[in-house]
Amino acid sequence: MSTDRSPAYASSLKWDAVRGEPYLQLPSFPDLRLIPYREGIASDLVTLFNHPPVGCRLFALPYPMSRVFADQLELDILAKQAPILEKLSNSKKTEGIGAVWPFKALWSESQSRVVGDIFIWPNTVEPMWDDARQGRYQAGQATEKGSITEESVVSLPPAEQSWMIGYVLEPELYGQGIMSETLACILQGWVKPIMGVGEVAAIIAVDNLGSKAVAEKNGFTYRREEVTQWPEDKGGGVKVHGYYTWQSST
Ligand SMILES: CC(C)(COP(=O)(O)OP(=O)(O)OC[C@H]1O[C@@H](n2cnc3c(N)ncnc32)[C@H](O)[C@@H]1OP(=O)(O)O)[C@@H](O)C(=O)NCCC(=O)NCCS
């Protein structure tokens, strides 16, 4: 990522006065912004997540994704984001809001539709990689895998929290630098200045060169191998991934 764009990424956080909510404006793509979940976008998500290059890459979501599943997802995410957006709209200030994630959809203003999806959640795989402890969890955390919960992660001071990120884009928009810039705005415009968390992690398949490039261009570094039993609906078998992290201090 060239350094001269950094101020633009750092100031990508904007306020939608009509809707009373924040958004992240991509500086090089005036039509694209990262917005909170919006009622009625479930059908856009069905289209997005059912593009084969997208659906096959996702571990946790069903493929194909049904409308029923997307409707439930919509309800769950609206419920989760409502208190965060309420706080933000009351004060119109992000100061002190803490480690929260109010966004969801990469939105085309001209087409009024979702063209990408980004989600960030507390990292329960490995909450804070610590070289000195050779991968053991930070003090105050359980030391066995599987016993970490989202609640235990967010109970830590933000700087000791690790969050996980996942991102997808509509195939017809690949290769224009859109997700690289989206991630830059997320990290520099929200995660670093507002959430203040110490680390963001991404699990990326070794053959996913596009995702690897997006992460590395934004300062993520490879930490170790992650071997996963892949869901049968996405081809099954064992898949090798890389575990990457971005540290806010770098
Ligand atoms: C991964 C993904 C988000 C990349 O989005 P994108 O907007 O096309 O990425 P960018 O255009 O910002 O590309 C960043 C870099 O990766 C390179 N790249 C992109 N796709 C690539 C591919 N398939 N193979 C090799 N390099 C690729 C670009 O050339 C660019 O490099 P450059 O800056 O040196 O030119 C998109 O391909 C996608 O949604 N894939 C399916 C879902 C997915 O895999 N999500 C990630 C799960 S971990």
C-alpha cells in the first residue's frame, strides 16, 4: 500500500446524516462505501454468496446459501448491530465507543446494492499470538484451544484483543484494487483509531493468491499453517491455510 494514500484511508470514516449512521468511504472508488447492515439486503447476500468463487471459499456459511438462511442472518446481524448504532447515533461520536464493529456490506451507491461483504468478530481461534510465549494465550485467557469465547476476548483491554476478519467481493469487480482499499479503510479508518484492538487475524487458503495479496498489502504477515477439514458442500477434504495477523503497533 503506497504511503501517500494513508491519510485518505485514515479519514475514510464519514457520517450519513440522513440515516444517522457511520460509513467508510473508499477514496479511490467514490461509488463504494462500507455500510452497516441494512434491512432488505438479504437477497443481495444470497446473490453474492452464491457466486461459486465466493461461496466455495467460505468455511462457516452454507453453500449454496438459501433465502431462509439469509433472512435469519439479516435478523441476527440487525439485532447485534442495533445497540452499537444506537450508541453511535445518540452521540454521533465514536469516542469511547470501544472495540465494536458496526459495518457489514460494501455498498454501491449508484446501484443501491451490496457488492461485497466484510465481517469482523472476536478471534476465538487464537486470541493473541505472542512470540515470547510461542503462541500461548495472553495472561488472563484460558490456555487451551476451544475454551476461548467471544466474551472472554472482549473482556480484555482493547489493545490485548485479537479479532478475526473475513471479506468477499462480487467476481465482476475483482482485480481493481477494491478489496485492498476496503481493508486499508477498515484498518486505518476504524480498527486502529476507534476499536483500538491490538491484532486482526485472517485465515487464508494457500491457493487463494488474491486474498493473500490483499492481506499482505495491508501489513498482514504469515504466522503459521492452519490445517482444516473442509465442509463437504464446498468440496470436502483437508485444506491447508495460512494464519495471518496484522498488529496495530506496526
Ligand atoms: C480475495 C478477493 C476479496 C480479492 O479482492 P480484489 O478486490 O479482487 O483484490 P485486489 O484487486 O485488491 O487485489 C489485490 C492484489 O491481489 C492480486 N490478485 C487479485 N486476485 C488475484 C488472483 N486471483 N490471483 C493472483 N493475484 C490476485 C491483484 O493483482 C492485486 O495485486 P497488485 O496490487 O500487485 O496488482 C476476491 O478475489 C474475492 O472475493 N474472492 C472470493 C472470496 C475470498 O476468497 N475471500 C477471502 C477469504 S480468506
